[in-house]
Amino acid sequence: MADDIIEVKPEIAATAHIDAAKLAAMVAAEARDAEAFWRTEMGRVAWMKEPTKIKSVDFTGDVSIKWFEDGVLNASVSCLDRHLARRGDQVAIIWEGDDPNSDAKVTYRELHKRVCKLANAMRRLGVKKGDRVCIYLPMIVEAAVAMLACARVGAIHSIVFGGFSPDSLSSRIQDSECTLLITADEGRRGGRKVPLKANADEALLTCPSIRHVVVAKNTGGAVEMMAGRDHWWDAITSGEGETCEPEPMSSEDPLFILYTSGSTGKPKGVLHTTGGYMVWASFTHENVFDYRDGEIYWCTADVGWVTGHTYIVYGPLANGATTLMFEGVPSWPDNGRFWQVCAKHKVNIFYTAPTAIRALMRDGEAPVRKHDRSSLRILGSVGEPINPEAWLWYYRVVGDERCPIVDTWWQTETGGILISPLPGAVAQKPGSATLPLPGVKPALVDNDGNLLEGATEGNLVMLDAWPGMMRTIYGDHARFGQTYFSTFKGMYFTGDGARRDADGYYWITGRVDDVINVAGHRMGTAEVESALVAHPAVAEAAVVGMPHEIKGQGIYAYVTLKAGVDSTEALRKELVAWVRKEIGPIATPDAIQWAPGLPKTRSGKIMRRILRKIAANETEGLGDTSTLADPGVVQELIDNKVG
Ligand code: PRX
């Protein structure tokens, strides 16, 4: 099954932006003269001053990545102003609420107005170019307005997913010293309320850099407002003008910071700049989804993740698309919700995560078949490997074998899609992200950094830069070089492993570091461990991913209690609740095993390889355990495995 090939459909190739011949020509043109290629593509965004320098990249030494560096632009102008003449009355955002009876449509003209008003209010609050603004909002139109208003005034936004705890919010605000926080009274998800303002109040007890808080009224729930610090969105924007001078930004001025998990330490502030990111967002959105004027495009991600940044807001709006923003969840009020929304808004392009597909698959075909999906043209997948079974179900049941599936591989760091089929040009294989986009130079290397040729498996690296890649870790350029460019000298290391088949297709096998991917949410095992050891009963903890039928990976924690503490069921529940409170519900451990001891080398290093195998029930081939300080602990852990 995994080796099925779904050929490009002639009727799709005939009208697609890019067919096989055009793709070959693009790849050849890029290879011949990359600068000329990107000089043409940079015309996708509106420049105040056209760049003359295209690319300046060094993956060695201090690592420096610059694209279009002498260009000047403002991202909000590319997303709004330049569309007004031709599509002012076109819907820019369709908002579909958590409650199936609430929705809204916002035209480009209206969105422009709302962005300008907020941008003016932000300036009045003292926000200047380069200041950091934290956004902690649910999936409401205000989230897009806030992002674009930041871009308008040159402030760097840092969005924190609304599911994160006060502690997680606070540490992200502190790291980039944000001066303004934009939040809402409450969010809604699956019929429940999320206390965003109350969480923010708690977080702000430890955030001295925040001077003002703007609060959008969403549910109307009661919140406390601190005089002088907190302002209602409507109150501070109502008197503001409907136009706002965009801040001229150099191409390499930052657009946003987005925190993401790594294998060690606290989350890193991935920094993206303006020109290259916008070109990449537009280029990939148009070509990967074969987006055509007038189509309704829906990406189900949350703006708190990079997918929401690039493929709900910046890419679609740069391309003058109609983008759908969904506040709810796939399973509420029932598990036909996605397809009901597709029918209601006549969605043409639908982009979601494998975990959602796997969860819906469990409920069979009826909830899908009940709704009219004839508007669908292209389906997309992102965030984790999609197993062939889920791929084929998505293809057969959701897309009626009519819609190509683009399995898009990328990362917070890459800014946009790097490996994906183009619907009119590349035959699909269920489970493979297929081939790199023009301008993307993947390679596989062994653990010593030797390039591997042909059909093989190894560590996935990129040999050269593309315009949308991250530029640094906010406030820690040394860590940037260390994290991404030191494992394999002169190459960007993705942290993923991959297989390449005889057709050159890439099959992502998952992370090769201590990052896990739980229901498409990226998490550092170290973060969960430090949350656990912060509990007074815990002496030591080791966290690994375990295979999970729906989430892809689940969180498996081995916990060593302090002497004298009883390993009770009540304590197990308490620790699960503790981690949820410390990080957020996405970090909820799926299993906690009491571990009187952990397998360690004689130098004290925890052997995670062994812990991963035990959690996965793969205890046959545990490999060499003779270097362990106490080999006896392994059998003890196997005997007491939970689940
Ligand atoms: O392991 C890869 C997996 O998600 C990681 C990136 O996570 P994040 O930065 O949160 O971005 C997610 C959305 C782009 C990658 O290192 N991943 C992402 N897309 C795929 C994938 N694994 C396999 N196939 C994909 N299509």
C-alpha cells in the first residue's frame, strides 16, 4: 500500500499554475541562476524600495542569512493596501465560530481599516518599530488584525498559543521583553471557555516589561481590568483614524518571533524577518495549494503555531485570497464539523493535520459523507508524518479520489513549506512528502556528516538557504549557530530523519533528537521533565515519546520519587494535573511510570534510547546495556511498564 503512486490528474495539470514541464523549467532556472530566479519571484510582494542585493548567505562561522537586504517594505501593505483597488470588497477572512451559528465575513477594505485603527492606537500607547508585542488570543479575527497592526508599526509580534499556561506565557514574554500584550476576555473551544485574561493576569505578575494590555471583548465574560495598564480594544480603537502610515521596514528587519521547542532548555524564540519570509509565504501558498483567484482556502491550524502565521494570515493575504479562520475543534458539536464547514462556505482548499484525520477516521465514513464536499479541490496535510492508511482514507473518503493531497513538510524554523508535491506536477505516494520545492536543497547525511547518495536513509539537512528561513534565535545568535549549524558543519540540520527512495522522494521518519510531536504539537522532552521535577515529590524524571494511534506520539514519563514519598494513584493524577498547569493541556502526560531507578551510563547520562524502546514495547532489541551503571534497572522498568 505504501508504494501506491497516485499520478497527477490530467485535468488538474491542465489548469494548474505549475505542471511537470513548468516545474522542471523552474528547477533548472533556479539551478542556473538562483539570484535571477528570486529577483523575479520577489515581485510577489509590494516593495517601497526594490532590492538590488538578492542573497547573501554564510552557513559557517557566525552564520549570516540575508535576502533582498537593501529592499524596503511593510508586510501589512502587501497583505492589505495593494489589494484595495482591485479587491477592496472581496472577503479576506471568513470567520467560523466555535458555535456553529456564529460566523462573520471581513472584506479587505474592512480588514485594512481595523488594522489601521489598532496600529494607530498602538502607536498612541508608545509602541515603536522594533518593540516586541505579545499576542495571546483565541482564533478570532482580532488575532489577524493584531498581527498585521504589529507589522504596520514595525513591532515584532510574538504569538503565544491560547492553550499555554500562565507560566509558559510569562516565560515567553520575559525572554523577548514584550512591552504590550494583546489578549481577550476569554476564548472558546469545543463549547468550553478558556480564561485568557485571567491567565494573562497571573502571567503578568512576573512580567515587568509589559506596560499596556489591550483586551478584546469576545465572550463578554467578567474580567478584572487594571486601571492604567489594561484597555478594552474597542475603547482605544474607536476614536482612531482609518488610515495609518506603514512603517518602512528593511527587508531584514524582524517581522515576528515564535517560540518553539528544542531538545534542550527552554523554548527558543525563532526569529523571522520581513522580505524573504513574505516572498516565501506567497510563493509556497500559491504554488503548493495551486491557489486561484476567488477560491476559498481553509487551514485549520491555530495562529499560535507557525502554520497559522504563514498559511492562515501572511501567505493567503499576500496572495489576495479568501482565508477561513476557524475557532472551534473537529469534534464539536459533532465529528462532522470540518465537513459541515466545508459545505457551508464552499471550501476549495483544505489543509489540516494527520492527527485530526486519524481521530475522524475512527468514526467511520458516515459523518464525512453526510456533507457536500464537491467544492473541495486540493487537500493538504502538515505537522507530522501521515501514515499511508490515514492518507488513503483522506484521499478516498474526504476527497472522493478527486483531490490531490499535498503532504507538506516544514518547520517553525523554515518559515514555510520546503518539501511537498505540487498538485499539477508531482505524482503522490501516500506517506511521502515527495520532492523539494524549487530553491530547496535537501540532503541526507550520516551521523558523521557524510553526504549519502541515492536511495538511502539518514539525517535531513539543507545545503543552502531559501528566502523564508529563520535568521536567528531572538537574543541568542550563538545558540542559533550551535543548534542548527554545528552538528553538521555548513549545513542546516532539521532535527528530522528521512528516507529517500529510488525516485528521489523523501519520507520523513520523525525527529532524531529529543523533540516529540504530540498530535502535531512540538514539544521538548526536557520541558516536560523540568515541569515534573519542579513538583516537590519528584526527584528525577525522564520523558520520551511513545507510539500513539491518534496523536502520532504520546508522552511517556518515567518518574523517580523522593525518598519516603508513596507512589500512589492519587499522586500520579496529581502529577498529570501539575504538568497541565505548568505548561498547558497539550503537554498532558499519557503515561507515568514509577521508576525507582533510571538506566544511566557510568558518567550519569540517562540512556533514553532504552527508555524509548521500553515505552514502545520494543524490548526485544534493547541493544548493548553493558555500559549501564546498574543494568538491573532495565528489567525492573520492563516488568512495571504501564499501558
Ligand atoms: O518532525 C517534523 C514534523 O514537525 C516538525 C516541525 O514542527 P513545528 O516546528 O511545530 O512545525 C509544524 C508545522 C510546520 C518537523 O521537524 N513535520 C512537519 N510536517 C511534517 C512533519 N513530519 C512529517 N511530515 C510532514 N509533512
